Amino acid sequence: MRRTFIILFFGALAYKLHRDDVGRIEKEARKPAKDLTEEELKAAMKKLGIQKIELTPEDTEAVASFEREKGPFCIYCGAKVSPEAVYCPNCGSQIESR
């Protein structure tokens, strides 16, 4: 049986999890994984005994490629920002110079 994985991003951190485990986390948290805070994710993982999976070099390259195509994000809240942005439109943090 082939298992699929999901990578969840929280700023610069990435959590690789089995799709089935993400479903269990969503059921425990009572909301979609994309709406969880990192603290909520970690609490649900701990309660359910779920460990994150280490990213492979292929995962890291795929993520980097995806990020290059998708555009920059705020390192504080993860919101997408325009390349010209000085401040994050979501949290107001100053965007680091590129």
C-alpha cells in the first residue's frame, strides 16, 4: 500500500505527515489542518502520538521549487506577500530585504 504525505508549513518550519495522520489531527482539532496554528498542530500530534517525518532531499528541493514559483511569504505569519512589500499585509511585520 502506497502512503501519501502532506507537508504543512508554519513560517520557515515544515511538518511532513502521513495523509491519514493529518485526517486524525483535523478530527482531534475540529478544523482543517490549514487553519491550525503550529501550537495546535504540535498539541494534537502529541496527544495522538504522531511523529513528523523527516524531509528527504527530494522533498526539500520540491518545496524550494514550489516556493520559487509561488512567490515570497512572511517569515513571521506565513502570509503571501508581494515582492515589493515592505510590511506584511497580514501581521504588519517588516519584510526582510531580499
